Amino acid sequence: MADIGAGTQMIVLFFLLLALRVPVAFSLGLSALYAMARMGFGLELAGDLITAGVARYSLLAIPFFILAGALMGSTGIAERMIRFFRVLVGGLPGGMGVVGTVVCLFWGAVSGSGPASVAAIGSMIIKGMEEDGYTRAHAAGLVCAGAALSIVIPPSIGLVLFGVIAEVSISQLFLAAIIPGLFMGLAMLVVLPFIAPKGAGGSLDRLIPDPHAGLPYGTRLWRSFRDSFWGLMTPVVILGGIYSGIFTPTEAALVATVYALLVGGLIYRSLSLRALYDTLADAAASSATVMLIVAYAGLFGWVITVEDLVGTYSSGLLGLSENEWVILLVIMLILLVAGMFMDAITVMFITLPIVLPVMQELGWDPVWFGVVVMINLAIGLITPPVGVNLFVAANVARLPIERVARGALPFLVATLAGLAVVAAFPQMSLWLIHWLR
């Protein structure tokens, strides 16, 4: 490795450490420290770079959105929402498959994290779909794919990070992701007729205990809506506050946390001190994992910049073809393959410094490009061998990861088709922004 630059050595070492199953954060940090030592820089600079990497106001949104999603799951809001959507759309062909898809999309507007969504709502949806006749593998696959859209549906932790790295308006990214996120959910619904059991959705009374079972449909719908009202208002409060200018996306994360505490503690009265402690501990652990990656990714990115790997690799991308659609296809393939081996946050910190100059050179809209990147990374959450959602869903469903991956395959095909449409038609992402101007 002596004949190649320190930056390239760093990248090789990073993948070698990953292959040896060293945690992602430490793989980033160790490889970056090695490269800095090769370049003659000391540890005192590393400390300054780590501090600068995490000392960004916008990054405060991440731990608070994680905490808000955890609180919503632990206070029973998820279960109330599932009951409501089960009554509302569960009678449609596909039954609990339709309910599961809709709940995953809606929960994406609460948690902002794919793995957190699987953990919060996965067991209830899988149980309901299995009782409605779906195979356990298909049920786990649907949850896996639907929850992956949590990083597309705003407010999304992934979009927050993209906005920070690319210096793009997070509010505009949130707005641009709404229609593509819903479209991706619609693509998943198209799959259901091919895997749904015969008669799915015919009887809902046997699915997940419902205190209003047996009542007339209208009464049951109203009572389930009344029970879940405050949970259903969560995205309205968060997104409404952002787009009305009452608070910023970063402040919205704190508002979401306070709202979850008020709903769980004062309205539903389902938040005990013990549950609050456990939720805070889980959210702190999840936040620490994310922020550790962010911190060490700052070192990694600094080496990439100093070694001018950005210029080298981005020039190589631009030299592949004069056709911008070919270059876009190559970038998406890189993101998809990277997503098979790394989590979305790591992929962004490694690839964005290289592809963003290409985006600027070709004149692509950064907001549309951010949505395309996020859908690519969402698909990465459900692709083996390291699709994070697959591991969480396998744990929740108590199935081997291979079976969950096979169950998710139809939804993977649907989301790939949806990605192609979103990439081909930028106006799908930009229409709401232009309309609201």
C-alpha cells in the first residue's frame, strides 16, 4: 500500500475493517487516523475535527427525532394507529397488507428512522398479517420495506443529514419527499394482489384485540379515530409547524419530543416513570450510535478533501459518459451497492463528497437529487448482506434473515421500479415546492 496515496489507503483499510466485522464507526475512525498519521498530522487535530463534525446545530434534530419516535412507540400510540387504519382500509383487498403499508408510511412521519420503525410497529403488523393469512416471511418483508421508507417520508433523519452535508434547505427536502414517499408506498400496494392470501381483509374482528369489535362500521371507525387522534396529529403538528414558519426542522424535533411526552403522559396516561426511563435509555443508545458515526465520518471526510479524492473520483464519474442519465444511473448503482454493505448514514458521508460536485457540474436540482439519494439508501436498508432493516425484522419475526430477505423480494422489485420513476421525473419531487411558492 506504500505506492498509493494515504486517502486511497484509508478507503481500502476501511473496507478491510468492515470485512473483519469491526463496527462501522470505529472502522471510519481507525482508517481515518491511519491516513492522518501517514500524512503527518497528530491526534490533536483529530480531536478538533471530531468536535467540529458534531458541533452543528442542525444535527440536534437527530437525537430528538429518535427520542420522539421511541416515545410514540412506548406509549401505545402505534397500536392505536394500527387499530384506526385497520378499520379504515383493512377491508380492502389485501387486508392487513394494506394496513401494514399505510401504517409504515404514517409511522415514517413519526420516527424518521427505518430500523426504529421496524422495532416499534413490526411485531403488531406481522401478527395481524399472519392472522390474515399472509406468510410470516412476506409479513416481515412488507414491514422491512415499508419501514425503510421512514428515511424518505418527512421528517427524516436521513434528509436532515443530507441537508447538513449538501448545505440544502432541510424544509425544502422535507416538502420534496412527500409525493415520492407516497408514490413508493403505492408501488408496494401494487405488489399485494400477487402475494395476498385468498379472502384477506374479509374479517377484521379476529385481528389484534380491538375494544370496539362488533360495533357498526361507522361507530367503530369513529371510536378508533377518536382513540388515535392525538397520534394521527403528530405529522400535522411537526410538518405544519415547519411549513408555516412557526419553527425550524431542528426545533421541530424538540417539539415532537415534547408533544409525545404530553400525549403519552397526560392524554393517554400510558407513560410510567419506568417506561420513560427505558425509552430514554434506548433512545440515548440509538442516538449515540448515529452521532459516533457522524463524528468519525468527519475525520474520514477531511482526509478525502485534503487528499483531493473528491476531485479525482468525481472527474472519473464525469468522464464515464457525456450522457447525464448514464452518470445518474452509475451513481444510483454505486449507492445501491454501498447500501448492501453499509448503513445509510455511512454511505452518505463517504459518497456525497464525491457525487455532489458531479451534481453541481451537471446542473441537477439538489433537492430532487437529495430525494433520489434517500430512496436509494432506503432500498439499501432491505438488501442483504447488511440491510439493517432485515436484521431487525428477522429478530422481531423470529425468522432466519434469508427467509425475511426472500419475503421482501417482491417489495424490493416494486421499490426499484418506484426509484426509476422518481429519478426520471424530477417534477414529482419539485411540484409541491413550486406550487407553494
